Amino acid sequence: MMERISGSLLDPATLYVRDDALFRSPELRGLNLLMGFTGFADAGHVVRQITAELLDTLDSELLAEFDSDQLIDYRSRRPQVSFVEDHLQDYQAPKLSLYRMVDGLGKPFLLLAGFEPDLQWERFARAVVGIVEELDVNLAAWIHSIPMPVPHTRPVGVTVHGNRQELIEGISVWKPTVEVPAAVGHLLELRLEDAGRNVAGYVIHVPHYLAEAEYPTAAVAGLEYLGAATSLMLPTDRLREAGREVGRQIADQIAASEEVQQVVARLETRYDEKAEGTVRRSLLADENDQLPNADALGAAVEAYLARKEPGE
């Protein structure tokens, strides 16, 4: 009798092309892996902003690229192309790629980012688990965002899940028991747990009235949580500045509408009532809930400044 098979019979390794020479490098072993997929929820465009900031700001090297034609339903999610007067240009082909990155202190890590597959989820998950096992990834941390009835005037909330309790306790502000539509990240988390690998998922809470717009403040929070989980210095300066500008625009719009002011005030009251008495662990704290001392912080800052070019 045949055993029940979970997932595709097709070889998952044929879902992507890779640079074998780079994959054989011992320098890739034991790194942390960050993951973000666009196409599911992505309230405030958090995943898109984080991915763009990492790839635009940090040194990167392409390790592998997944086959879009096997994973995308083009008729339900059509790519964009530009029509310029009398010709077409700039076809925006969907991409899902694995990169080797280097953070602000010169520490390497891996990034898997791009579109969320429409098709072959189990086969895709088997491919990612295979990569994680081959490279002996230390921690796989993925991020997405959802709209929540919270005010923009309070700290950005997060829900953390996975099999690393030291990353969850004191951080998660919302611990419900609910059924939700699954994303490919959820399946990856389950399959990585089944494989005995360390994994953590971060859900950033975006004010529901800002979910359709870019909300840089939420992207900054996402980068801070990912950086704290993986001990990486991730870039946030440009997003912080963008967040300040968006904050000014939001303040102007709220000031112009008494009705909106009342909505935000009610959300603030609800938030404060639920947050009362809740103690959240600092992102600077380690797994023993200890803050780094001045020497440790000073060494990190000196290492960062040593990497900056003169005049930067």
C-alpha cells in the first residue's frame, strides 16, 4: 500500500535556478534567513517597503531565482508594463529570489523576497526547507502585516509566532485563537517546524485606516523586530524620515475633520485600556531579558562607524 504523500511529487529543486559555486561556499552556512512575500494582505505595504529598503541600501548577491512561470497565475495577478506613446517598455516581470546580504556592521545574512506564489505551495515549501537544511540556516524569520483597529498615535504592535519562545514572550501584544486565511509564509513556518528548524513569524499591526497607503512607520517597526531577532543592523534611516513626513500629512488630515478625530480618539481609548498593565520587553534585551551594557553598545557603534566612508 502506498503511503499518503503530502505535497508535490515533482522535484522541488527544479523550481529554481541557483549559483552552485556560491551555494558551496562555507560562508553561507549557519546564517539567518529573512523572508517576505508580497501579494497577501501587506497592509501599509510593509513587506514591499522592507524588501526595497534592504535591496536598495545593503550589499547583495543573487544566489537563486525561482521560476515565475511555475508559481504565478498571471491572469489573476497581471504584471505591469508601460505604454509610451507608440511602443511598450519596462515589463515588470514578477521575481522571487534568494540573496546573500550584508548588514550595516558587515554581518552576512540571507534574504528570500518577492511575490507570494499562487501555485504549488507544497512544492515551494519543500524547496525552501531543502535550502534551509542545505545551508544549515540558524533562524528563518518572516514578516507580513495586517490591518488592525489601532491608532497611529500609539507604538506599532506586533504578533510573534513560531518555535522560539524567547522571541515571543514579552513581545507579542495580541495572542488570539482564530482561523485566518493562510499565506505561503504560514505554510513555510509549519514545514520548517516539522523539519526541526528554528522559525519565527512577525505580524505587524497597521492602523486599518492606513492599510491601503504606504506606512513607513510600520516598515521601520518590522525592520527593528527582524533586526532584534537576528542580531542584524538593518537600515531604517530613510524610512524613518519618510514616516515623519507621512505623520505630518496624517496630522493635517485629522486636524481638518472632527469626525476623524473622534474615531482616532476612540481607538486610543480602546488601545490604552487593553495596554494598561502590559509590560513589553525592550527590543534591546537579550534572551535573558538583560539590556546590553554601555561597553557592548559602544563597541557596536564603533564597528558601525568604522564601516562608514569618510564624509558620509
